[in-house]
Amino acid sequence: MTGAGAFDPRDVLTDALVERIRSRAARVDADNVFPDEDLAELRDAGYLRALVPSERGGLGLGLAEVSALQQRLAEAAPATALAINMHLVWTGVAKVLQDRGIDDLSFVQEDAAAGEVFAFGISEAGNDLVLFGSDTEAAPLDDGSYAFTGTKIFTSLAPVWTRLGVHGLDTSSPDAPQVVYAFLERDERVVTRDDWDTLGMRGTQSRTTELHGAVAPADRVVRRVAAGPNPDPIVFGIFSVFEVLLASVYTGIAHRALDLAVAAAQARRSKKTGRPYSQDPDIRWRIAGMALAYDALPPQLASIARDVDERVDHGARWFSLLSGLKHRATATAKQVVDDAMLVAGGSSFFAASELSRLYRDVLAGAFHPSDPESAHATVATAWLGPLEG
């Protein structure tokens, strides 16, 4: 790594690699395809094993370092970064658990080091319980395996994953319903719909996944957790890594939009004054506002991610800190892109404009957990206590 113990994301994501990924992003979006070339190059660069410890064949990076990488990748291709996020979530959860003395997901680290691609099969239509419940049936089998039947939405990496982390509800348990976490491989009982035709983030190819009795072997059933709010380490692991890496992607989008706005202000000239728009007081005020908003995000990300890495005990405050981080990043990124469009002017309204693509991509931020309603409810509970009655 660069310097004495310093981490530089360019050591993993070189300038040349970033520019190649950037050069493909518009075509991936227009054609509504998965960025296979991006994945191949990122795999070759060791990116898929960034969070895997070095003794298991990985790069041995922490969440704070991977957050910086994801910001850099999202500046080049937001959809690629968001898709890769879902693989990184599972390798990150494995690291969070291992750091806390729980090595139940060692196979995730070993498989990732071997080149397997992990996808995140948790989201379900209308399930606002998210990790605290599931509409997917998890039926226990005699040999300790589980058969999963249900429908998962927003399964990023849908065309390429080789391992799918899922959850489902086991209602047969004598000790009350249990949320079961397990990992599946592809077979005829897993059906991927070709239904991803969206406004933005088209390269993620986050298609719907149908599970028709898909079986996770006993040694790939990693956790059984009581339904409802639960302090189990896997819940914290998923929530912490998911929120930090999501915030990282949208922070990267905000940075790119700010760069494009600055470039546009320097290139455009006023017919009225003959001077570049970078000398216009109103444009300068708008860009300053964008920068003021953006500048708050990277330090927050670095601090929260470092606290996860260093096992800081925020107790019950953790969930409000994490959901708040994600909410601020996505809301700020949207506002920064909105302002960048105004700075760039009418040219940004054309589909060929990179800002036009960022404008569509950034809208996806509101749909990821924690959504604005959930984030506000979590923070209100942290400060005011739970609702009465």
C-alpha cells in the first residue's frame, strides 16, 4: 500500500481500471445489461476478496478501506458499485462476525477467495420487517438442511451469482418462529426472472428471484434467530455492512456530480458578461452549497466504518447511527445531483449526458433499507424512546 501503513484506494482501483470502467458505464445503462467486463476486471484486481483476511487468500482490508474503494468505484460506474456491494456485504458480514469471535461464515471467505460471487437474497415485496421477519418459507429437513420457498426482489448480480445468501421463516419450530439464514447454489429450484427494466441503476440487473423448495445444505445454514427485533450478531453484521457500503456508493455519486458541475461551470460562458460561469456569484454559491453538503459525508463514513472495524460498543445507538448515515448519504447525493443539473444547464437533460445517468441512478437511494420512514422512526426511538401503547 502507498506510504507507511497508509491506504490508497488507487492501489486496488488504479486510475486506468477506473477509466475503463467509466468508459463502459453509459453503454451498460443504455443496453440494460450486466457489466460483465467490469466484474472480470474487478475479480482480476482482487476486489471480490477485499474484505477476506489475507490468511484466507484475501486482501485483508477493513470496512473503512472498502468504503473508500466503493466511493471511488461509484464515481466511475454507480450501477457496478451497487451490484458489487451485495457481494461485499456477505464477505463483510463474515469479517464482522469473525472479528467478534464467530467464524460461522468462514466458507464465505474461502469461497470468495476462490472466485465465487455472492448475491443478497433478503429483500421481499412489502416486507417492511426486513431482517426481523420473512415471507419466504424455510422448511426444515431431516438432515438439518432447509428448503426455501418464496420470492426475493432486487437480487443484484442476478445473471452472475454463484452463491445466494437468503433468509426465511421457520414456523415449525417449537420455540416460536425462527428466521433462518442460509446460502444456496443455483439449480432448477431457483428461477431468475428477466424483469429488470428500470429508470436507473440498470447495470445492477437486480432481478426477481423465485425459490421453489431450494435447498441449503446443513453446513450452509448459518443462523437461526428468533423473529422480531433481535441483537444477534448476524443482524448487526448485515445491517452495519449494508448501510455503510450503501452510503459509500451514494457518496461516490455525489462526488462525481460535484466534479461534473465544477467542470461545467468552468467550460460554460455567459453571453451577457462574456465570463465563465465559474465567475458567476449565483453559480459559485450553488457549487459551494454542494461542496458543503458533500464534505460532511466522507468523514462520517470513515468514522462509522472504523468503529465497526474496531468493535466500538455504541450499544442501542448503533442502529440509529447506521440508518442515519445511509439516509444522509442518499438524501445529500440526490440534492447534489439536482444542483449539478442546474449548474450544467439544459445539456444535462439529454440522455447522453453523464449527469443525466447520475440523476436517474441516484433516485434508487430512497428505496434501499433503511428508507426515510424507517430511518426517522429508528432515530426517534433512540432519542425519544419507543411509541407508547
